[in-house]
Amino acid sequence: MIRLGVNVDHVATIREARKTVEPDPVAAAVAVEMAGADQVTVHLREDRRHIQNRDVKIIREVVRTALNLEMAATVEMQEIALAIHPDSVTLVPEKREEVTTEGGLDIRNAPPAVSELISNLRNSGIKVCAFLDPDLDQIKQAAHMRFDAVEIHTGSYANANGAKRAEELQKIKDVASAIRHLGMGVHAGHGLDYHNVTAIVGIPEITELNIGHAIISRAVFVGLDRAVRDMLGLMGRL
Ligand code: PXP
């Protein structure tokens, strides 16, 4: 069974476009859970362009499944994570100028502070996941740094067509097997939608998907409940 985490950041993006109080990502978190999602994922960005501290705090209180906090490996974010205590933290790279997370984290030359952050979070009972490109060197480094899981960045697969897509899919399959061999959980996300998710669901090592844009986009037309259930259906969960 593959777990579905729904990223509700885009709901906050609409709210922030007007700097008002709606739509509330807290309501979205409740709705996706009621539709059958296994996890709510939020990215608290340094520039607070969508999700705010208040959102993470309240979502932590209301979520009955699990909360996955995506964040950069900074002192500020570590403090917030230790105070809010999500079930898991996914470390992502962050650039102010990017529209969304572009590429996985580069941990090959990670400073000792990152290993310290991982152990501080793990010692407080938070699972720590690295968002990485499907690159074997990065995966080996993640095992060395004692990450609990790796979320494979599926963006290159999602953006490719034809033979290139098949090539990107093979890379994901190869690293999925390596991640499991190294004893870490295998997650995947970014750019997954109702058309490209099936091939990813067919990779046996993958146990969790985190999907935002496609689900929130479909929700505009069919509602969040139906959009989540449609995705669960493609994942063989209904
Ligand atoms: N996983 C991670 C680590 C991400 O940064 C994002 C985007 O915020 C997602 C999954 C969801 O990507 P998408 O919105 O393309 O489904």
C-alpha cells in the first residue's frame, strides 16, 4: 500500500494573493484527510510566500493522520520543527527566486550542521527525509548521514516525454531499489499528476507519494474530496 501525502501549500498561495483569511489551508488539511489522504504536507518557506507559521501550528493540532513539514536545513526551521513536532520533516533546497522547489538537495558536501540538525530532529522522535534527485551518490550520502527516508525528486520524469521519460523512470526504479537496500524509506514526489502517477505506483519499493499541484488544480473544478479520491483510485487504494 502506498501512502498519499497531499501538499496544501497552493491553498495558502491563493489566500496570500489577497493577503486575506481564505481559503484556509487548515480547512484543506481537514478535507484531504476526510477524503482518505494519509498525510498532510506543508512547506514553510523562509520567505513565507504561502504557508505561515500559524498554519503549521494549527494543522499540527487538527491533523489526525500525519504531518510532514518540508523545510530548508536552517537554524530557524529546526527551532520551529522542534517546537511544532511534525511526524516527519523533509529537507528541501530553497532559493528565493524559484517558483517551486527546483531539483533535489545536494548533500554531497553538506556542512556538519546538517548532520547535527538531522540528529536533533531524530532524537526528538521526528522522522527525517531527504528530497533528492535520483542520483546514487546522493542516496549513499543520505544513508551515511542517517536519514530515515529519501523522497525521490520525480520532476525530471514528470517533465520528460517519450524515450527520455522511460530513461528517467528507469533512474527512479534503480535508486528506489538502492534506497531500500540501504535501509531507508522510499518516497517520491514533485510533478506527479493523474497521467504520470501510474508508472510510479508500479515501483514496489515506493511507500509514499507527496502530491500538491495536480490535486489542488483538479480540486478547482471537482472539489478537493473528489480530487483526492481520484488520485487514491489511481494508486489502487479505492
Ligand atoms: N515533494 C516535495 C519535497 C516538494 O517540494 C513538493 C512541492 O512543494 C512536492 C512534493 C509536491 O510537488 P507538486 O506540487 O508538483 O505535486
